Amino acid sequence: MTWFNIQNIRKFVMLWLIICFTGSINLFAQARPDTNELHHFRLLAFGTYIEVMISGGSKKRAHQARNLVSQKFKAMHHQWHSTHDSAVSRLNRLLPSNTWVALPPVVRELLIRSKEISILSQHKFNPAIGKLVNIWGFNNALKPRSKPPLASTIDTHTRQQARMSDVQIQGGRIRSTNPAVQLDFGAIAKGYAIDQVVRLLQKQGFKNLIINAGGDLKAIGRRPGRAWRIAVRDPSKQSRVIAGIKIINEEAVFTSGDYERYFIHKGTRYHHIIDPATGYPAQHTRSVTIIHKNATLADAAATALFIAGPKNWADTAKKMGIRYVMLIDNKGIIHLSRAMQNRIQLLGKKRQRTQVRELNSQHSR
Ligand code: AMP
Ligand code: MG
């Protein structure tokens, strides 16, 4: 999971861009119990600023929502972090023992869902590679790396082939048949958390809102008078907006990009999305944006399709039941699924460098 660092300041700037893009909001207007009111608040969790906008209802209701959202996000971040003392890191210490151990209830559903999605992605999304993620050090804000780990270290870890299919769950117990398995939910936790929080707010009667965690977001309903509109950043210049997307009813939009956490060594960019097959940061892709009703799946799929790359993304998308995809490759070519092409509004000259693929899958939503 991300930590608060310089990258997050960039994200924060971008967030404001996104908010501006969603319309001219007078944030400083006096709140009235007006159904057209747009309430806005911000908190820090999952190493990023989380922006919430609620359309309609009273200021008091928005305040209740704020408390709920804040509590829920902070608790989840605390439970799932893999590098600090958390339910996940305690579990990671027990997993190499190859014996059945207690599965903390706060991790259970996230783990089961991660396992299902990992298998669908053919292990491209693979939260069992926590060891590899650790040696690359992108999640360690206190000790950032400036050069890659030794090739022999990477090879040793990669050959151990840690996978979610090595993890067995039986009632309240868990064990790993592969001692190399270490869990890292950095590629899915934010999406899962957003789904949880949106569901909670829906249960409380909120119908029109958006939760935006550093550009990854889920929206339901509408903003006053019109649909929510989302901006997608340009991976080659994050302060620039590359495309706009209009949200329909309930949708999440998630992007994985090579600009989020990286270092440059001898002219090569090493970033935080690791191809489990090679042990190195996935090549050929700059960013992947996914739209899906389910934020958990959108988050994991953005990571998986990033690894699949410009040649294989369509196949992985079909296997994962994903219909809306935009992948920008390292040559600047924009690969779109047909459904995404019909949804996305590309800005500037970007339209000229697109390749569109039909994704005919019965399972795609
Ligand atoms: P995202 O930005 O959602 O693509 O997630 C990237 C984060 O997920 C990284 O910082 C790692 O913590 C973790 N990660 C990196 N590579 C993978 C992978 N292949 N499968 C699952 N998680 C990964
Ligand atoms: Mg992800």
C-alpha cells in the first residue's frame, strides 16, 4: 500500500484537477439544507488523500457520513497494511510454517476475493508475491531504493512461484503450502475499501456520491443536475488530463500507472507493478484505466492488465470479465476496448493514436 510521500503531493494536485473537472464547485459556499447542495470533505488514509463529495441532503448528514468514512478507511488501512504491525503482517509471519493457523476475520473476505481474482487473472494480479514487492522496496517510504535488487535475489524469489492457489482456507483457518507466500494487498485493498464504504453509505440512505482516493474512485448516482464526470491523467505528464468519462449509475474507475512509485537507474525506470513471471517491473505499459461497477475488481484488473501489456490485455480482460479498458503503452499508443471507446472522451490529439479491440465475452460487464 502506498505511503504519504512526494508522489502523494502530486496525486493531491491531480485530485484538485479532477475535482475542477467534475464541475465548477463553490467549495466555500455556505451549506444550506438544500437538496442541490454538494458537500465535500477530505481525509488521509491508504497513504493518499481521499476526497468525498455527497450530492444532496443536509450538512448534518454529510457530517455523519464524514465520520463513518473516516473511521472505516482508517480501520481498514490499519488492518491490511503489509509493512506495519497489522493483521496481514502478523499472518505473514505465520504463513511460512506450513501449518494451519487462525485466519483473522478482518482479512478473510479480502483474501477470498483476492484469491478468486488472482486465478481469473492467471496470476498476473498476484498478492502472494509480497516478498518480491518487499525486495523492490517501493512500499518502504523510509528506505526508498535507488537501484534494482541483485538479479540473483530476484531470480530466487521468482522461482519460488508464490501464488494465491498455494493458500488454502478451511473455516476460520488458513495455511500456505508454499513457504514463499507473503501477502501484499496493495493492488486491491483500495478498491475493496471503497466498495465497503460506498455500500455502508448506501445502507445509510446516501444515493449520490463520489469517493476518490488519489484518482481511483467510485461514484453512485449523480451530482446536482448532471452525471459525475471523471478526468483521467496523462501518464507522461500527470498534471495533464488525457480523457473524460461520464459515470453511469454506479461505477468505479481505477488506474494503475508506472508514474506512481518508481526510481530511475542508469536511464531505466523501475516502477512498483511487478510481473510475477519475471520478478521485474512489467514493461511495455505506462498506464491502464478500467471502468467496472465493482471497485475491487477494477483495482485488481488495472494491475493485471498493466502486466498483460499491449499484446495480451484483451485476453486477460475477457478472462476477468472486464469490458471497459484503456491501456497506454510505452510508445504512447492508446489501446481501447470498443466499449471504452464508446464511453471515453479523449482530449486533444490523443484520438489520433488509438487502437481499438472488440472484446466479445459473455462474461464482460
Ligand atoms: P496498483 O497501483 O493498484 O497497480 O498496485 C500496485 C501495488 O500492488 C504495488 O505497490 C505492490 O504493493 C502490489 N503489487 C505489485 N505488483 C503486483 C502484482 N503483480 N500483483 C499484485 N500486487 C502487486
Ligand atoms: Mg490495482
